[in-house]
Amino acid sequence: MTISKPVLGLLVGGAIGLFDGLSGFLYPKLAPVMTSVITFSLLKGLISGAAIGYVSLKLHSMLLGILAGVAIAAALSMLLILHAGFALLWDILLPGMLLGVIVGFATQRFGSS
């Protein structure tokens, strides 16, 4: 069974985004805003994953797929940082970029054109 790159990106990005949001439970200070943390992390993962999947259709290089994934996920993470505040810069940007690396790799390696 083959799965297209955009659908694979959507699935992998959504799963990683959900786990990223759920990791907020490790920080008791986030308890009052956990619904927002989970929701925005999931949305960031879904949107990034789908976008990376579509870009991966045009790219046929592992390196370019990963770099595109990092760039797309970092751009969407920056939108969240603008909303949440720059105090959370690295807490949002680094997991977002890691999501981009993983989804970029997965779509290039396992997705079909």
C-alpha cells in the first residue's frame, strides 16, 4: 500500500504535533492553558505536515526535503511565537524545527509521488 506525500505529511505532522502539545503536561505552570497548547501544537503539526508533503512532491532530494521541512515548520512556529510571546521562542521553535526534520525525512523516504 502506498501513501501520498501530502497525506503522509499530514499524518506524521499531526501525530508529532499532538505529542508535542501533550508534552506540556510535564510543566505544571501550563495547566491553565493546556487546551490551547494542545490545540495549537496539533494545528501546527497538521498544517506543517501537509505543506511539507506538498513541497516534497516537487523535490526529489532528501536534503532539500528536510531543509524545506525545517523552513516551513520554523515559519509556522514563528507565527505562534508572535502570538504567545518571545519568552517562549525556543520552547516553540525547536520542537517545530524537529517536526520539520522528521516530516521532511518521512515524506521523502516513505511517501509516494
